[in-house]
Amino acid sequence: MAAAGDACFEVLDALGLCRLTRRTGDLDGAVPLRVAKACVPLLEGNAFGLQITLARPIEVQRRLGSLRAEPAGEHREALLRAHRAALPRLVSQGFLAPEGAWHRALRGGLAWTCRTGLGPPRLRLWTGLLVRPDPGVWLRVAGAGNRRNVLVEVSEAYVADDGAFVPLVVELRVRDEAPRLLRLEGEIGCVAPVRPDVRVEACALKDAPEVGRAHAAFYDARYFAVKKGEVTRKYRRLVGTKARAGQGSAAEGSALERSAAEGSAAEGSAAEGSAAEGSAAEGSRPGAANVGPARARLVVAGPGAPEIVEVTEVTTAAGPDPVPWRGGARRLASIVVRNAVPFRATFDGYTLSVTPDAPRLAEGAAAVERTFARVFGDAFLADNRGALWYLTKYFTPHPPGEPHFFVKPWAFTTTPPGWSSLLDGVHGDGYDVMRGVVETDVFFATPAVFHVRRIGAPIEVPEGAPLLRIVPIPRDLLRAGFREARFLDG
């Protein structure tokens, strides 16, 4: 197992089936050169969290409405023996309650099928790991993100800080187009620490005008002039003037210095506003439980406003089924971005064309312009026509040959100093929305980056389809690692 950074949870390896590993942002050189040069949010999304990586392959078989999984290859018998030996050891040393729900579930094997109502079967696969978050930290379990087996989907789950070790289980849904016998190898999921005391408040643009000014200052005439011939690297400069490692409490000052380097007082004022909003979170550290709730803002500038949701169920030592969160005032809020304009997109290997519902796009764009005009006046719109056009056109293509394009929500997200936002994409039929990490204490746009996987035939994304889940996370947790626990007789 590869521990890194300041530890904020413990991991016990009972089987040797999986390990937790760190990715490089360029996926070992697999990303396009243009992305490696400029797309910091995607690089940080690639490197986000710790990947749950199979040390030995697993075969998943679909049969009669159920799913079955077993180790594959020459190590099959050794792993099954290790599983039989681990359970009594975990019980005798207090890691599992005897005859408890976890003990009964794991006794049936490495994996078992579960189902909700008449929905499709899902496979719960035990990784052979047990985890225990430190006080003030939860663990988010989700898919492997931008490099994954696209034939399976991983259900999002949260492991709460209830003081006990919890078996780390990945819940998988096998897609209909997958073969009846599916081989899983390598990275099958991602576990990442998050802070469970986050609140998100929605407001209109008129209540946060600094956010609109920051958008106009970033997408100024010089930005578009440079972008015509080369990548601008403006975001990289905005967030990278100072190395920010260990500088969460200094984020306000560094943000103002960055804005001065950009020649934009408006960007500085926006960062200063978010600093005042989230000053209670300054000085946070991995596992800090005494700094009070962090407050993020959802700033709405047009139709199709994102939805604020809270985690209501968590996984604990009580058993594999999530239970209602009874944490009192502590709550973890996130933002779900949904598609505001229905569209189709087709990729032929060279050209990616997007065909939106033209009346809905025009209606939404006009509403965004009216919002900016009411807040800033017509002169502001005339002076910042490029910035408004960049937002209202909703779709932004990539260069020819790339199966990617942006969708830009008509809303912004701000977080306290030292906090970023995870943008975790929601996958659909024939496409992925990619994972990214944006430093939303100084840059407030949260685009959905589509990766079209289907060639020739169109993908269709209806109005209201979920695109992104935005989760505010302190940057010290982005670097956090874990401590390796051991059996008492080890």
C-alpha cells in the first residue's frame, strides 16, 4: 500500500487482494500534450484520491439475475484460503463483531449480490481492506474516474468516523453491454477523505456581484486573443503563482497577489469575498474537527439552477447496508449540476458536432444576459461581450480529433480559502463526464467536460440529466494519506 501526505485514516489489509495507490496527473503520460500543458483541473482530477487497485484479477459472472465474483488465475485458491483464515482472525481481535451483519456478509465470500426493489442487481466486492477515518474525516468511495473500466459503474458511498474499522466494499453495477463473464483488473474504484461539516448556501448573482466581475475579468479580451493561437495557461497562473502546499490559512493573501499578477482587481475582490465567507475554516488540517462548519456558495446566474443535496446515509461498522446519519449538526452538502439544454452530440473520429435544442438554448442565454444586465448594467455587458458570450453559448468544443467538449453551467461555486471543489462527472449512455478539481476559492466556474465514447452514432442528453456532483474539499485533504494498521498478532 502506498501511503502519502499527512495521514487522516487507517487501513488494515486482511487479504492482500487490493492496495491503495496514487496516480500521476498525466496518467503515466497517457493524457494529450495540450492537457498536460494547461488543464490543471483535469490533471488534479486524474490524481484525486487513492485508487483501489486489484493486486489479482477478479472474474464477474452474470447468471439468472445475479452476479458472482471470484478470484481468477493461479492465485485463486490462495486468496480463498486467505479469506477463510481472515474472518476468525478479524473477529477474535475485535475488528468485526461476531455474528454481526458484516461477519455474516463476508462469511459468504469475497462478493455478494444486493438489489433495491426491482432495480438491477449490484455486486458488493470486499477489497480485503478495512478502514477507519480519523475524527472529523469521512471517506468517500466512488468510481476510478478518468481511467476506468467503462463496463461497470461504482455506487457512491461514505464511511463515517464512528471510531471503528469498517470493511472497504466497492458496490458495482455491470452495464447491460458487458459480456456475461467480465474480468476486472487494476483500478476498480477510488477512496478519498472528505470533511463532513460542509454547508452550501444558494444565492442570486445580485447577492454576490464579485463573482460576476471575476468571471468577466478572467475571460477578458486578452484571454480570447491569446486563445486563438495557443493555450492561455491563465488558470495555471491564477492558482500557481505561489506554491500553496501548507498555505490554507494564507489563501486570501495569495489570491490577492495572484490577482495583482493577472492585472485584475476584480478577481482579487472575489477571492476576498470568499475569504470573509469562510474564515471559520482557516487553519484547517487533516482530521480537524474543531473549526466549525465550512460554508460554500452556489451563485445562480441563469435557468437550470443546480440542486443542493446532503449526504443522509453512511456506511458504518454496523453492517454493509448504509444507515441514516445521526450526526446532529454536522452535515456534508454537495451540489448536483443538471443539464439545462437538451442536446445531441456526434463524434466521427475527427469532428465532434453538438446539436442543441436551439429555442431552449436561446431562451436560457437571454435569461443569463438579463441577469447580468440587472446586476451590472448594459455598459458592463458591452464592455465584456466576450465573457458573456463564452458563458451563454453553453457548449465549447475541443480541437479536431478530440472526443471532448465543455458544458458550462449557468451558476458558480465559491468555497472558503484553502478549499477546492471536486467535480465528479456522472456517466451516461455512450459518454463520460470527466473528473476534475477546481480551486473554487479563486476561480468559480465548474464546467462539465464530456468524453464521447461512441463513434458515428449520437449521444443524447436530455434536459435535467445529472452531469456533475460538486463536493467542496479542503486542499490539505487532497494530499492526505493513511496509516497502515496491523493485526494484533502480526
